[in-house]
Amino acid sequence: MSTATLPPVSPRFEGVIAITKANVYFEGKVISHTILTGAGQRKTLGVILPGSYHFNTEAPERMEMVSGDCSVKLKDSQTWIEYPENSVFEIPGNSSFDIQVKSGSAHYICSFL
């Protein structure tokens, strides 16, 4: 897993197609919307409410934390790593990860690589 601090995330995307039906997980505690960029890249924009959640991945993913913070533990790891606002982490394809939000909400952009 790599991590880096990014400049502030853009507050909007231009020229995208938005899928209006939300992706709803864990009884509404994790919700995202899919967008397709002009270049054909699929991304999701989402919010995670307090709790601990497990996700499986098919494709590699890059998660940009727009606001709030979370802790992440990759498959086969015992270590939780903190990711604050304006940080980024990547998850390998065909894997899984656990993510925790302790308070407030965490807003993210997920890019499928």
C-alpha cells in the first residue's frame, strides 16, 4: 500500500456522466455514486459513516480522502494505517481491506486502476 499527501482535492468534476442510482452498503452507512469521466475512467464518490467495514476488490483501487479521516487494514495485515483528509492509499486488485471511521464522516474518491 502506498500513501502520499495530495494537494486539496478538486471540489468538482467537469464533463462526466453520473449514474444516479447510489451504491448502498452496510444498511446505508457507506454510500457512493459512480461517475464516468470523459476519458472513460470509472470513479465513485462516497461517504462513510462511523463504523468498521470490510470490502473486497476486483480491480486495483486508489482512494483519495476528500474530508474526514479513516484507518485501513489490508488483507493479511495486522496493521491499521491512518489516512487523514487529503491523503491517498491504494488497494491491490483481487484483494480486500477493512476500513474504520471513528467519528464524523469520511468523504472519498475511489478510482479504479
